[in-house]
Amino acid sequence: MNAEPGTLAMTDVGPWSRILVRHPRDAFASADKIAREWRDLHFTAAPDLARACDQFDAFVALCAAHASIVALHTAHEGLTLDAIYVRDASIMSARGAILCRMGKPQRAGEPAALAESYRHLGINLLGEIRAPGQLEGGDFTWLGPRLAAVGRGYRTNDEGIRQLRTLLGDTIDELIVVPLPHYRGPGDVFHLMSLISPVDHDLAVVYSPLMPVSFRERLLDLGYALVEVPDEEFDSMGANVLAAAPRRCVMVEGNPKTRAGLERAGAEVRVYDGADISLMGGGGPTCLTRPVSVGVGYG
């Protein structure tokens, strides 16, 4: 399958022609806002706004080597620091964006804000998840042009998955439901993409100790080679890797064993300092980006 630039496509490995981001200047906004919100949102510490901006600019420069970056501006009261993690508020499909309904109550306003941006950018809105359904974009990944997986955990419930399956309709052959572990409980940010990051059509970074055996076996049956994240690199987001293009990876620095595994598999890896924009808020490079359109050479 080949796609013209700007075509919405069912993939998580690109190559991308357009990626949406929200800069910490807009998401974090001010030291006062950070001080008011970081504890309630379960950040591990208060980000420093100046450092966050510098880190984000360096991160975007890595992504911009492969795609056009579109910065979303937050003009809505009620959006929190978490709005920097633009992946979670929507899912991209071949027929347009699906707006999520957030499992974290403090993030409830993000899908509506993102919908306005999509309309402004001319991106079709396919539909939305409605109550009592819950679905977050970090719980969803494409494993093939007509095959996807969704995590059933604290942020995504059965009704959200049912509605998602209906919205995707005949654009997919199968939606694999992956039961997620309790791990650190409902207050922790834990998504399916905390465990797996596809970086090519046959290569994925995984943290197997928390992965259901049936799902891991399915990946192997599909022909995926797995780069295993060691225990000591899970909390530092070794399993959260952005594929800016197939085997062109962006990841948080400080995960040398995972990086070496990717490079042995033939991937190019570039790293960024994610102390304030990723590690404190629990959102790695996939979380910081919403790829929306694929470039030439997909498939």
C-alpha cells in the first residue's frame, strides 16, 4: 500500500507528513499554573517551565527531521498540564479522527479542544466516544493496516472499546483487546503504549513482564521481532519510543540498553532530555505527539 502525502492512514510507524504537538508554553503556561496542578495530576515533581520549553524545542527538532510539525495552541480554560500529551485525546483512523472520552477526570476538556483544532486544520471528525464509555489514545496502537490493539485498563473501559469497534467499522479486520494489569493502581498513568511501541511493520519495543502472554505470542505470530526493555529502564520510559518513520526512532535519553537493542535491530535512534516534559508527567515521545497523516512510502 502506498499513500500520497497527507493521507490519513492506519499505522503508528509513519513515515509521517504531519504531527500535532502542544508546546509547554501553552500546556504549562506559567509557574503559577504548574504549582497549582502538578500534585493533583500525579506528576512526580513540578516541571520548570524554562527547562521544559528548551527540552520540547529540542524534541520537536528531532521530529521535524521527518515530518511537518503543527503546534496546537491552548485557548481553553480548564485544560491542565496534561494537555501537553496530545496523543491521548484522539485516535486517528483512515476515515478521520475519533475523539476520546478521557478516563482521567482532570483531562475531560481535551477532546473538545482538540476537535476545534482538527476542524481548523481540515481533518475529518469520524466520531466520538460517549458516556459511559472511556477511551484514551495511549491505550490504542496499530499493528498493521487493518489490525489494531486496544488496552482494557483503568483509562479505557469495555463500553469505550465497543464504541471504538463500531466507529472503526469495516476499516479493520480485527481489534485485539489486551487486558492491562493493575500494576500501581488507578492513579498511575498506565496505558497499552506503556508496554509496546511499534517502530516498524515487523519490529516493536516491549516490556514483557507486564504483558499478557497471549498478546506477546500474537505479536510473534504476526512476525514481529521484539526489542525487550530491561526492568531498570521501564520507569525511565524505555518502552515508549516514537517511530518518526520506520526504524527512525526518538526516545527519552537514559535508556542505553533499549537503545542498543534497537540499533542491533537496524534502527536509527535519536534521544532527547525528557526530565521535565516526559518523566515528571509520565508521558514519553509517543504521548507528546499526535501523528495525523502519513507521507510517501507507507506500506
